[in-house]
Amino acid sequence: MSKHDLSVSGGADKYQYRLSLGYLDRDGILFGPGNHEKKYSLGVNISADVTKRLKVGATLTGYYRNYTQPFYTDSWNYLARALPILTDTLADGRYGNSWLRTAGRNNWENPRMLAFNGLQTKVVQRFLSTISLEYKLPFDLKYSAKFGVDKYDGMLSGFTPRMQTWNPKKTTEFINWNSPATAPRAAKNDYNDLNITFFNTVDWVRTFGKHNLSAMIGASYNNFATDTWATSYYGYLDGTLDAFDAGNTWNATSGKPTADVLESYFGRFNYDYDGRYFFQFTDRSDGSSRLGINTRWMNFPSAEVGWRVDKEAFFNSDFVTFLKLRSSYGAMGMQNIDLYSYTRTVKPGQDYSFNGTINSGAAMLTDADPNMRWERTVTANIGVDVNIFKNKIALSLDAYHRNTIGMLRQINIPAQVGGLGGPIKNLGGMINKGIEFTAQYNDKIGNVSLTLYGNAAYNYNEVTKLGDEVIYFSDGTILKQGYPVNAFYILESEGLFQSADEVANHAYQSPKTIPGYIKYKDQPTKDNKPDGIINGDDRVAIKSSSLIPKFNYAFGFTVGYKGFALSTAFQGVAGIKALPTANLIFPFNNGANATKEWLTDAWTPENPNAKLPIVTTSTLGVDNYQRSTFWLRDVSYLRMRNIQLGYALPEKLVSRAKIQKVSVFINAENLLTFSPFKDFDPESIMNSTNLYTYPMLKTFNGGINVTF
């Protein structure tokens, strides 16, 4: 990676300006042509005092970006499924497969072939411009307005040739990796986004003796519009020409415009008396086009009070230099759902049979609730801020209770209804309550300056209102009253079967169950007795969320000495579990590879205390690969996010060259990770429980800053 930035700034009493230019050139971590990016960026910021009352400003930031990627973008899936016995390339340069046929595989991913053949290139232009003004009105009023336009244009062009892999022993025998009917193929996707924002406020500030008052009213408007289309062509002679005119078969064209509008009106009132007593009240009314026509508006008020105890006459302490008590109560909304979810939409291209012939038609595929409304969260908070030892140590403690009402979630409906997707509804309630603590230490001893900081938070999450309804998700989690949101709903493991007698005397699992298989607990039924059969009724809810960690924490330090500065930042989570799937768990998944642990830690009669069950194919040992507590993994982690060492040259030295400041630095990101989960990046697996995600990278940087 090579990155260069240049900025120029200046001004006078009535105007200021800043101009910046940037250049980025970097490669990804995959081989092949589909891993390169170039980016050119521009920034302009100008402000001027036109009169004593009027101040105006304008900004322009933008970039031109060109990057490439493989035509088939699921590279990590292909890498995870590649076989070690596969021939990479034959002697004559053709791409190989394997002469050893593997159960479950009729085709082979050759990572080199997929990286070097077929390419997508995306060109992006994006510009964000704003115009702002401030005007001082009579009676201590000030009007502020900002109008912004964010324009994004992108064109993704791709071409893939016909890809074939060859048997290394029978060199005339090949397999078409992609279909000859659809390759060679050219495709284009065009993206046009326009985001318009308008934000304006009227502020008032006034002081009457020891009484300080301020108020603000305002409105904002945000309109995010998109227009996309895509098309593709088949029928190319070879991969020499990739223009649409070189193809002879049009495939398909698609496209759609969307509009997402959020409009808000808000106000705030502040009062403090002598810097000791504080009060703030805010209210906002938001309307979203994502919600139903009759339910898209909602009010969200909030209030906060504070008390500077250290300013009271009765307070006298050399130890405590700052003490503030505060409390707040307020509401906020969430509408992060798909556009047009409130209405039933009809999708064309749904063919049907009539009188023995296939006819083109359209159908409604997903149900909708036109009365769904904002998801509303009400938060109560109490806190205290304390500075001690002459402000060298700053401490802050908060306790909060958040009650979410009307959670927006998609529900499932029975397949007998017609296979429709369920509507998004306001399902019930959820609470989050916890404690947050922060601490910071600042001091200087001689030539050494030191800053230490840290924060930690504990959160308890529970679904509090859902009635008798249980929402089941395809990833093995549920929404159920009394349990965390997206709690695991899985079988309970009792270890591994050690003998045929143990299999025979246990609840029936399947005709394939043998020693070395996972043993599941036969849960009591409605009459409080086990039924002797392991099935879906034996699943239990685990009081552990797959989404929300119980603990979040971070800490770091900065040390300075005679121009040297060393800083670092750590971040971590705890109390979070994941349920790995696919190649992370199943050996030979879909005929692919197995991880090393299946060689060293799988059950055998000679290794009865193994941590893994007996080795089988993923299709034979279905018992072993059901979602169960056996596969739950603790994915807590502590990660060094950044560490940097810098040095500023002495001013006396650089001033001879008429330079104000010169500093150099080196840093590393994601250098160290500590976690009980060793199979993959623990942070990534919380969002995607397989090997098919781009890994977290360790990045090393170095640079020099010169100020003239």
C-alpha cells in the first residue's frame, strides 16, 4: 500500500480556506489481477465573514476510485472447499482438477483459476458538497442552515471466460467449471445514488445574572434516492473482446429506483444556575418513508438534570476536585428495515401452469403489515463524574435501563399458506440494563508524560414481552420471552457415546448412531417424562445471545519522552458465544477438506476422551452435525487494535531549514489477538459462523509528516 496526502490551509480575519489532495495505491491479499485499488481524493473547505452578521461556507469532498475483484466474488468459500489432492496446473499450463473422485463432489474449485480468470472492474465517482450560512438575528437569535448533496456514481463491469479443469492423468478429460451456456459472459451494473440533506436551526442564548438559558428549534430533511440497472450478454467467441457488441445473446436486464426519506422537527431547551444546577429538555418528531403511511411519525422526548456538587459552599475537599451527579430519561426510535416493507409487493416472472402450458405471471411473495410503526427505546440513566488528585484521575460511572417497545422483526408464517415470506411486525418488548465505567489518568513527571485510560461495560439483555409466541430463525436462534434476543435454541449435548451398549440404552437418535457419536439429552415432555426419542422437541433455549456480548471493554496508554511518543489501544468483548457451521465444524463438508484437529482430536476406541466425535463424512454422520451445545464456542477476545511509535525532530534542528515540524511514525493494526477460540478470527465469526469471510488483516504502516 502506498498512500500520499497533501494539504494547504490559510486565511485572514474574515476568511479561511483549506485544500487537500490524496492518492492511494494498494493491493489486496489474493493473487491474480482482481485485487488492486487506486483512489484519488480532493477536499476544499472555505468560509468567510461576509458581514458582521452573515457568515457563509462551502465544502467539496470527492474521490475517484478504481478497483478490481474476481468475477466470482465468493473467494473464501472456494478456498475453504479446495482439496489438498487437487492438481493446481498441468505441465502445459492448463488448470487441473483431481483424478481421485471424492464423494459429494462433481466439480472442483481451483482457486488459482478463479483468481486469474474472470475479472470485475468498478469505477466510482463520489462527491459531497455543502453550502452553509450563519446569520445573527436581533434579540440574541442566530439562524444556521446547511444544504448538502452527496452524489455517487458507480459502474461495475465484469467478464468471465469459459473455465475448464483437466484430469492430470487423462489429459483429454475435462470438466466445465462454469456452464458453456452462460460463459463467456459479460455483465454491467450501474449505480446512481443521490442523497440530499437540508438542516436548519434557530438558536437563542441569554444570561440573566447567574441564570444561563439557551434554546434551539430546527428541522431536517434527508432524501436518499437510488437508481440501479444491470444487464448481461452471452455468446462470445472467446475472451479477447468483452464489449456487449461482441456477444450475440442478450441475457437479461433489470433495474429499480428507490427513495428513502426521513424528515424531522426538533427542539432543545437548556438551563443552568451558576454552573451548579443543570437542566435540559429535548423533543423531536421523526417521519420515515420506511414505515406505514398512517404510522410513520412518532415523537421522542428526553430530559436530563445535573448537579455540580463540588461548587456548593458546603463542599470542601483537596482530594476531590470535580464531582457531578446526573440523570436522564428519554426515547429514541429505530426504523432499520427494508424499504417498502409496509406494503405487499407483486413480483413479475412468477410462471404458472394452466391447461398444461407454462404461462408468465406475477405473484405476491411476501406478506406485509401496513400498520407497523417505529421501534421505540426508552432509556433511564443515572451517572456520576469524579476527578481526584488535582484532576490527574477522572472517573465516570453510569447505570442504565433501556426498554425497547415494538421490536421490528420478521415473523414466519406456515408453509400451508402458500410459501409466503412473513411480514415485519412490532413484536413485543426487550430490555437492556447494565453498568458502564470509564477511567483516565494524566500526569507528567519530568520529561515523561503519561496517559492511561480504560472503559468497561456490562449489559444484560432479555426479551420481556412476546406472549406465547416464539419466533424461530434459520441460524438456530429464537426470540422467546424470558431469554436474550436471538438466544440459541439447540440440542443439549451429554458428551460422546463410548460403547454400543450405551447407544442401545439411550434414547433413540437415528439408525446410524454408533460409538463416538454425540449423545443428546432426552428432554422431558409435557408430562415431565422423556419420550425416548431425540428430535426437534428436545431442543432447549440457552440464555446466551448470539448478537449481544455481556461485556465490552477497552484500554490503552500514551507515553511521551523528549519527542518520542508510544501509544496503544486494546479492545475486547466477553460473554458471547457462536455456533460455527460448514467447514469450521463438518469434516469433508460437501466433499471438501477437513481441519487438522480431525486427525489429532477425533474419537476412536483408543482416544475416548477426544474433544471431537468420530470422523465421518458430513452426510453419513448427520447426528453429529446437528446444532447442539457440543458445538457452542466461546468467542470472547482481546485485540490490540493499534500500536504506534512516533518521533518529532527537535525544533532547533528543523527550523534551520525553515520547517516548523517534522515527525516520523510507525504503527501496526490488529497485531495481537487473545481468544479461547483458535479456529478463525473470533470477531468475524460473531457475524458469519463459517470460513467464507474476508479475514481481519494485520496492517503495518510508516510515514512522515512535515509542516512548513
